[in-house]
Amino acid sequence: MNQSPVPATASGSPAASPATPDQGNTPTEGNAGQPDAPNPAGGSLPRQTAPLNDAAPIDDTSSGPLPSPVHKRRLPGRGLEGHRWIARPSEAYTVQALKERLIGGVQSWRDYPPSLRLWFWLIPTITAILGGILRFFRLDAPHSLVFDETYYVKDAYSYLVSGYERSWPANANDSFNAGNPDILLNTPEYVVHPPVGKWMIAFGMWLFGGDNPFGWRFSAALAGTVTVFLVSLIALKLFRSHTLGAVAGLLLAIDGHHLVLSRTSLLDVFLALWILAAFGALLLDRDDGRRRLASRLAEQAAASPGGRPRPTQLVAGPWLGMRWWRLVAGLCLGLAVGTKWSALFFVAAFGIMTVLWDLNARRIAGIRSWFSAGVIKDGLPAFVTIIPIAAVTYVATWTGWFLSKDAYYRQWAATNPAPGWDWLPNSVRSLAHYHLEAYKFHQGLSSDHPYESSPWTWLIMGRPTSFYYQTPKPGTPGCVVETCSSAILPVGNPVVWWGGTIALVILLFWWAGRRDWRAGAILAGVAAGYLPWFMYPERTMFIFYAVSFEPFLVLGLTYVLGLVLGRSDDPVWRRRSGFYVVALVLVLAVLATAFFYPVLTAEVITYQEWRMRMWMPSWI
């Protein structure tokens, strides 16, 4: 199986017609694209023996090469022998040639041999089952609200009862922990986060009851498990390697940071789920848009005497119509913003990313005015497709607030007239005021907290947030010594986080130097979730905010492990060496999770065993 994300394309122009003479030796995807990369083993693979804009066709070690038309051609030698640098226009604008240039030889999971199609879905399922076992096992421990569950779980229960947040008496946590949550007050509660994550928590409580920790945390564990499934599926899509799909799913399934956030009812794991789902939808849209571009250009070419589109048709290229996967992405991004406002940065990053993909698709296809055409025919439709759907979805998440009469600020507009804005319904003006006040709260959030951490320390896990710590008395189940500990510390797997941090540097070089669109896409996900926090140095921040971009960190590490594995056409010794290195990394990651597991899941251990796991003084 081709397990490396390094593309198997050579430098040189696309298999192009005279309609694209100005593309010479340019990279095939520009800043957001796939590189025309040399073969790492030396020499170059030919333009006509591998797809231009995606990974090389996969050849599984157990089933041989994929049945792609690419493999029917004679493979090249180390020099120019076997290279085909120019194609006739009538060949360059067939639908098959365009799809190979724009997407690659493997254009969907159906292009895999039957023996591999099952594994395309089975691998993500297996990694998700592993992740689910780790997340659901002893999910009810500890049998009490931990950290910010004191806010979100109680708000979720309030949603079930009244559709909006209501206040709680002073002893609410004790009553909640005792299985008696029905002590809501009649006054509304002021909260500063949108409703989606709390509605998702409420779903688990609706299924299993609000009087037990399993019900409180069910939705978080389910969201974390689905995220593992998605990251494995996305890795298969990005790298076209079953091995790397399994690696990505395994690394996220066992990572301690993601594991703890999936076993605790905070909002961040739901944010990560919707962001990753939106990213996956845009990946599917990327291929769908390129298929449409290939089909419509091929239709124009077939209707023209020369076997290629007329020069006027190649100025801007065709319209591509409704992009349904972008609607899905807009829906997911709206739910992400409805979970936490920090998702707005992902909306911006993903919007730019998907338009860059379309710009480069038109350039590779031979469109002369590819930039202006891409902005007008792809960029503007992308905006009016994604943004309105995301906005409508976000507003719809406030339905419970709209339907209520007593929710916080619900009647604000009735007592606060606004000349010039009276044409807006009072409910809309009240909601706008609510958002303004919540924004001011977030901007002014600078109170000290013992576990706050600067974004500078997140990638090295400088200050994990302690969610729970108790010292059980001797005789407590599991405590057979004088001093015991029971803790929940969302410390990431050192192999994943420190390895992922190094991988980001490598991805920067691969994106800037090789112009690999996959490296750029992964970096966009990390940047959208990480860099904006540096704009608020005075704000109180916590390391668990990083879970929103952690799946992309895992994808980045997987990318680099693919480079280590090498290509299917590398020498045997090179492949074997790469396999041993990657296997060692995975074994170390699994051992690290096993070592830290007691402090991830509130197991009762001796104080000395707990202390042994605090590798840095800042972890205490």
C-alpha cells in the first residue's frame, strides 16, 4: 500500500494542451495545492504515470496495484525514458484525463479493489470502537460533577425542563451529585456560551436520565468516539492509505487530552466534532467540484471540432452549479459556532481554503483567467452557500430562547426602545443585545485561575488543567496504603503532542516548498484553532481549548509518519526501516496512554504512583 502522503508526481507541466502553454514548470496546485514532487528515492515519476493533484494510487501489500488506467502504462526509468511530457489536446480534455489531472487515479472509495473497499469503512469503525471502549468504560466515575460540568450539565438539565438556562440554589452540586437535579429556581441564568453543546449534553440526559453521571457524559463520549471515526476516514481520504487511516484513528483514540474531554461534559469536544465534520464535507466538495469541472470541460471539448474547448470557453471556464457538500459544511459550521464562538475563525479559514482549492482546479484544467474566474464563479457562490446556511443554523439553535418568555434578556427590547431600529422584532434586538453583553464578558475575562495557561505552552502541554483531584482515605476501594490519589488531568499523550508539534514544522516546509495541498489544509485547521488565542494575551485561557484543533495535529503527525514509511516503489530496506520506526512510535504512544490512564480516568492509585506521572512541576 502506498503509505506516504508524498505525491508521486514529477516537476513539469500538466498533461496539458496548447491551451496551457504558460504553465511550464509551475507547481500543480499553487499555494494550496499538491506539489509536483520528486521521487524521494531519486529521479522523478512521470507526469502521465500518477495523478497530478493527489497522492499516488494506492497499492496494498496484500492485493497489488489498483486497477487504474494509470498502471496500464509502462513505468519510467530513472532518466527521461518512459516519460510523456505532452499530450494531444484531444486527449488532454477527455473526462478521464481531466479527472486524473484534477483528482487522481483513485477518485472515490469505489475505485479500490473489492478486497480493500470493506477496509475503507472497517478501519475507521475499528478505531472508533477502540476509542469508544476507552471513553465509555467507567464513564460514571467519578460520581460527581467535575470542573466546568458544574455549569454545562446543569444548564443542559435546565434546557430539558424549560428550554433555556435557569438559576440554581447554592447547594445545587450536592443535590445533583446525590441524584436529585430537580431543584431549579424560577429565575433565568446569565450564560455566555451558545446553546448547541448544552443541547447535546441534554440529549444524553434525556436518554439515560439527569440523575446519574453516565447520562451527563454520554453525549460527550459519543461525540469523542464519532470524532475518532471521522479523523480516520479523513486520513483515508487525504492520504489514500489504509495504514495511515488506521494510524490517525489510533492516535486520536488513545490520546489522553482528547480522552478526558470525551469523558467530561464540557463544550469543547462538541466543537471539535462539528469542525472536523465541516472539514470532511469540504474535502468531499473538493472532489465533487473537480468532477463537475472535468465533466463540463469534457462536454465542451467533445462539442468542439478540435477536441478541446473553444478559446472563449477556456477564458473563465464553466459554472459548476449547486455544491451540496458546501451546504453540509455550512450546517456543521453553524453548529460549531452555536457551540462556541471561537469556531468563527474556522469559518474564515475553511472558506478561504475551499476557494483556493477551486482556484487551483481551474488553473490545472487550463483556464486562462483562473484567478478572476475562480473568485467570481466559485468564491462568490461558496460565500452565499456556506455563510447564510451557517447563520440560519446558528440562529435556529436559539429556538428555546425565542420560544421562552422569561429567558435572560428575552424582554430587554421591550423596555429599551431604539429609535431607528424599531423595525426589527423585539426578540431579534434582545438577542443582539445578549450577544453584545456576552462578547464584552469574554473580552474582559481576565481573572486569575490556578490552572490558566498561555497558548505558548499548549503544544508542549505546559500546564494541563486539573479537572478533579481527591485523596481517598485508607480502606476506600482501591486504596490499600496510607495516602492515595484519584485525579483527572487532561494531559496529552507525549508522543502525539510533542511529535505533532515537530510535525507542524515539517508540514510548513512541505507546504511552502512542495506546495502539497494536504499539508496546507492540515495547517489551516491548526492555525484556525490555535493562532487566534494569541490576540488575547490578557484573557484567561486553558489548554483544553486546544482540543478543537487536536484532530488536525493528529493528521499532521500522521502525514509525517507517512513520509517515514516511504513509498511503495522505495527499496525494500527503506520500506522496512520506515515500518519499524512507525511501529516504534505507535508502540510508545500506546504505552504512554497505558501509563497515564489512571490519572485520566480518576482511578484510585497511591500518591507515589500519581506523583510519578507528574513529569513537570507545572502539571501539579
